[in-house]
Amino acid sequence: MSSGRKAPDNDNPALQFVEQLFERKGGRKSMDKQTRFGCTTAAIAVVVIALLITGSLAYTPVDYGTVALITRFGAVTGRVLHPGLNWRIPFVDGTIRYRTQEIVYETADMATTADYYDVPTDTTTADGQQISIKFSVRFHVDPAQVVNIANNLGDEAAVVNKVVKFHARILARNIPKQYKAADLYAGDILEVQEQFRAELEPLLAKDGVILADFGLRKISFQDEYVQAVEQKQIEAEKITAEEYKRDQATFQAEAIVELAKGEANATIERARGEAERKKVLAEAEAEAIKVKGEALAKYPEIMQFEFIQGLADPDSNVNWGIMPTDGLVPFLDITKMNTEK
């Protein structure tokens, strides 16, 4: 049965309901107008959002301690972005970032805090001893060389593998072969470390990498060699101890000999001094007797005076006296005479 309305062109029941609803409020023209307005609004919103996204992508921040190299459709342009806010073409320009801060490459038995780490380098000494080298390399990329680095090497990881790791591990294999094991075990390691640094620095510089420092952390020897060296040191210490004891005994013996010589010399000197003293005393006594005899001969009264004094002195030892007479010189026992009295 005909209702007098035009049949809808779409068989979708939902669309037919919407068309009928708009026809009641003003017909198809009202629906088309509302639809166009909504589409326009949505399009504007999409454009605004796209512009915002494009604008945000056009400005590229670069952090401190890094530089960014611009690439366009995969090719290196040569333009370098420095720390700060930089502009580039969105969806066209890409970036390769390089740290200009110091980076550490290290060899160790286990993971460390270094930026890049690897296993120790095994090599041999000049006399064939097996050793393991642990070292650290501190370096940074030259900002002025990032274009050449990008074209010839690649990103930062490629620089570490192709330049730092490559040259450092080769030197770690070759340089120890110039030294004997004993020189590396107990020698001047700083001299070996300086040789590493001197040879590694120009190798890195030609590829745009600046060496900040090289550290030779440890040289590990096989257990058999370490035990042999320690045993040799023990034997050497024993020999040193025995030599010390021998030197001490020799020193003590020499000291005793020197002491005996000193005592003997002292005795000799004392005897010589005593003999000299007696000689001097004898000479003095003889001289005194001579002088006294000369005095008595010249002055005989002195003898009589001394005799009389001796008689008067109760502590005197004079016991006899000589009394002159005309023809007889009698000897009198003065002590006996005093006793009889």
C-alpha cells in the first residue's frame, strides 16, 4: 500500500530511521546540512592535530653531553645539532646521536658499571707463560668528527666495537709478549700501562675517538706459575734469613775480637803506664838521694839535726845513735836505754 512518500534508497533500517527522523524535522536538506557541518568540524580538528604533531616533530631537543647528526632519507647531511632545541624537517629528517661525554670500555670476569664491558684478554708472555689481561679504556667521541664517524663506522656501539675494542684487545695480546713473566708479575706495571696508552691513543684518534685514559687493572697468571713464584720467594726469604744470621754471628765474633783487642791494648797501656810511673818514681827517688847525699856532704850538721828530731819524736823509728869519741865510735841502743830507765 502506498503511503505517498518516496521509498528510501538505502535498505539499511538504521539509516532509514535517521532519514525519517530528519524528514519529520525539515526533510533531507536538513540532514545533509548537519552532516556537512560535522564533517567540516572533524576535518578542522584533524588538521589542527596534525599541525600540532608536525610542529612538535619539527623541533628536536638535544641533551647536554650529546650531539645529533641529521640524516635525510637515509643519507648523512653533515648538519650537526648541538645541545638545546633544534629544528628539522618532520617525517623527512632523522637523527643519529653520539655522546660526547666520556665512555668507559672495560674487560672483567663479570658485569661491571662500565658503559661497555667484555671478557678479559688472554695472551702469553715472552717466555711462554699464559696470562689474562684486565683493563679499562676511558674515551669520548670527537664532535667535529661525527660526520666521518657516521659514514665510516656507524653509531656509538659501532664505534666501540670497531675502534676501541678492536685496537685495545689487539694491543692487550701483543704488548705482554714483549715482557717476561717475572717482569709483569713483580715489575713496573706503570711502564707497561704507559706503553699501552702511547700506542692506543693515535690508533683511536685517526677514527675520531679521543683517548682520555687507559688503566691496566690486573694481570692474572696461572695457578701453577703463582705457586712456583711463591715457593721461590719462600726459599729466597729463607736464604736471606740464613745470610742474616751468618752476618749477625760474624758481626758478634768480630765485636768480641775487637773487644778483646781493646782490653789487651788497655792492659798493655796500663802496664806501660805503670812501668813508666815506677821508672819516674825511681828516677825521682834516685835524684832525691843524690841531692840529699850532696847536701849531707856539704852540711853534715843536717844529719845530726834530723837525728835529734827523731829522738824527740815518740813515733820515730830511730832506735840507734852514733856518739863520736876520740878514737871509738860506739853504737848505742837508744830504745834499750829508755826501757831500762
